[in-house]
Amino acid sequence: MIKYFLTDAVAYPVEAFEVRYTSDTSVTFSWSQPSIGAHLTTGYNLTCVPLLTGIPFPQSLPLLAPTRSSATLSGFFSGVRYNCSISTISQRGSSLPVSLNLATNGTAPSGSPRMLAVVPGEREVVFSWSPPPVTQRNGVITSYTLSCSPSPSSLPPTSQSGP
């Protein structure tokens, strides 16, 4: 436990910052006011930054009222990990942030592989592709399924799954 003297800090950090609910695109947080200096609190700043490159922007809420002890943030990407932090604001400045990591629920990708290339060989065919854009993956893609039907159509189709 960290002890503060009332004159030591500009603002005192929140306590018990936690996630109450997570969906694929929104998260509900809760927290407790600082145990000391709560009367100095004028609001809270809540921000979430994606931990995955290629996600276009962090999510944040405007200054939250000092009486608030929960908030829901929307606009997240599905299946992405975020670092979320909350700071207490006072007339003297802001507290050190209290942070946590979370992941939104994943869903099936909304995008398809790109730049499909097919190189036929004598006894094999080589397929290559690029994954969908990060914002359309909706989480970590763990495998792809490739299906082919040989010609003539009297032969059975084949299928291969893998990373």
C-alpha cells in the first residue's frame, strides 16, 4: 500500500479500477474514489490504447464527473488487446494513472485474405495470400481453410486447413 500525505500529490489515484463487462466492441469499467483527497477530485480521464499495431486510434472519454464510479467505453475492435488507464483530475493537475490490460471478445473475421496468388506446378499447386487488414481480423487468426475442386468435376474436391 502506498501512503500519501495530502500535500505530496497533485491528485490521488483511484482505487479498485476493474473491468465489469466486456463485449466485442465495448467495455464497462468501475473504480472507487481515492481514499484520501477525494474532496479535491474534479473528474477522471479514462483512456484505452490498443496493444496491436495497425489499429487506428485509442478510445477515450471526455472528462468524467467526480461523482462517477463507472463508465462504458465503445468503439473497440473485436478481439484486440488494450491497455486502459484512469487518472484522477484535480485543480492541481492529474494523478498517476492506474492501468490494466484487457481483450475484447473476438468474432469471426470481417475481412478476407488479400492478394491471392496461385502458382501451378507439375504435381502441385502453391497458394499464397496476405491476411485481412488488422482492423478486419477481429482477433488472432489461427488458421485458414483452402478448398479446391479439380477438373474434371468427377474427381472429389480436396480441402486443407492450417496456419
